[in-house]
Amino acid sequence: MQAIPKLKSIDSPFIIAIGLLLLVGLVILQSASGPVSNDKYGYIYYELVTQLIKGVLPGIAIFFLFAHIKFSLFRKFAIFGWIVAIALNIMALFPPFGVTVNGAARWLDIGFFRIQPAEILKLSIILCLAVVFTQLGKKINKGGAVLLVSFIIGLGAIIVVGFQTSLSNGIILLAISLSILFQSKINFRFIGILAIMVAISVGIALSSENFRGIRINTWLNPEQATENERTQIENNLIAVGSGGLTGVGLGESRQKFFYLPEASTDSIFAVFAEETGFIGSVLLINLFIFIIVRMLWLHSKISDEFSRYILIGAVTWIVLQTLLNISTTIQLVPVTGVTLPFISAGGSSTIVLCALFGIIANISKYRQ
């Protein structure tokens, strides 16, 4: 009879880094959201309290739940979770549950809480592809298997990009899928074909919506854009530049006072850079790098194929979303609307990321 391996404790450095990132996020969120919270609700802590009640506290509970439950349950319910995520994203397109904000149908209103189901889809597609590739093994190159994988990847992308008009989330979903594909035993010809299809789809998406063309033109030719179109990128750069080496001090940002259109979400890194300067920005980026490197280290210490797929998908998700947000802030890419993980306001994003990191904490108990 094969001996059951003794489980190790959850990786402590990983948990400490996640906790520190959450804490930094709350501190800078309070500063970035204060003026708008006071203007809209007469209470400067409104958005901070909302983030705590609807994001951080339930997220922490889910983190510890997922970190300690039987790991085989994630494998057992992965496909069901993906089906639920697809259903939620479809529901977001139609009333009474679907809510349209700024012309985009990306939110579900369930009364006391509004969620963005595309965030749930990111996690569910990682688990779903991980279990599919684990079960198929070398059979992945057969015609039926290729069609199944294409369906899983394509359906989510079509809903998110085509109907919710969220190209940035669609790109993150496809990047996650491609990273898992690269780790699988799938024929590289299929990956190449899929990559070409993705490039064509992104091109079509860019040309099909006028606001995307405006964003790209504003990025490439800011001098030709209107003052309104330039507002976000110009004030992002002003905020970052104003921070200098050491920053203007926590809570002392000027750009958060209605100059930055999305100070607590898309542009929160600009506020952070202004208040903590180059040194603070580098420290925050290094914290993200530490978490990413720690996940890669776990990937090298885990023999279970299912877990390794989850880890590589998680790394891709965090790397790409962090890069897109920071790159938007310093004008390396056009405005994307992508939030900074655990730093930007957003309850559903925080909860889903806590779930993801809880799963990874669970995986860490099986490291060699």
C-alpha cells in the first residue's frame, strides 16, 4: 500500500506577501478615493468601507476556506464552475440582472452586491483547462479534444469581447489560455493557428468599436486628440512625475482631486506613484515580482500536473494585468481599463483573486 505523503504547512512567505499587498491596497485606496467619496456620499471613507465589506473581508474568508479544503474538490468541480461562470457572463448581458455602465454590459446586480462575472471566468477557465488537459494527457492532439479546447477558450472570449465589449479582459483570458496550452502536450501547430486567430480577432475588435480607435489614436498622437481624450493620460503622467524620488507624502496627492477620471481604479498606480515616488513604486512592483517568482518557485516544486497548470495560468494572469495597468499609467500602452490586482477598488476582483491565491496556498502544502 502506497504511503500517503505528509503535507507541509502553507507557504508562509507567499501568505505574508499577499497580506502586505492587501494592506498597501487599502492604504492607497483610502487616499485615492477620499475626494470622490466625500463629494458623492459626504463620507471620505465610503469607498474604503465598501471595499472592506464587499471585497477584502469576504475575500479573506474565501482565501482561508480555499487554502484548507480538500484539494481534490477543485478538480471535481472545475468544469461545473466554468459552466456557472459562462452562465453568469451571459446573464450580465440582459436585464433585470445585467447592468450597463458607460455603455458596457459587464456587471451583474444581485441586490446588495454588484459583480463583474468576467473576473470569475478568468479563474474558472484556469481550473477548467487544467482539469481537461490533465485528463486528456497525450490524447489532447486528437480532433475531438482540439475542438473541445477551442470551444472552452473561444466561448468565453466571444462573450467577453464580442458582447461585453471588454477587449482587455478578453486579452487576459486568451493569454491565460495560451500559457496553459504551452505547458500542455498539445501540438505547437495548433497553438500557432490559435495565436493567428487571436490576432485576427483582436484586430477586428479594435476596428469594430469607435472608442478603441480613439484610445489608440490618443496614445499614438496625443497632440491630435481633444483635451477630453487626453485628460487621463496627461494627468497620469503629471501624477507620476510629481512624485519624484520619494513622493509628496501619503494622502497628499493633488491629481486625485478630480483630475484623474478613475483615481481609485484604473489610475490608482498614478496616485501611488505621486504619493510614494519612484522608491515606493519600485517597492510595490518588487512586491508583485516576489509573488510572481514565488508562484514560479512553487511550480518547480510541484509534481501534480493539475496544480502546475493552475500555477502557470495564475502567473500569466497577475503578470499581464499588472503590466497592463502600470503600462497604461506611464503611457506605454493605450488606456485599457484594467485594474491593478489587490490595489484598485473592486469587490468582485478582490474576492476572485483571494480565491485564486487561496487555491495556490493549498497547492503549496504539496510542494516537495
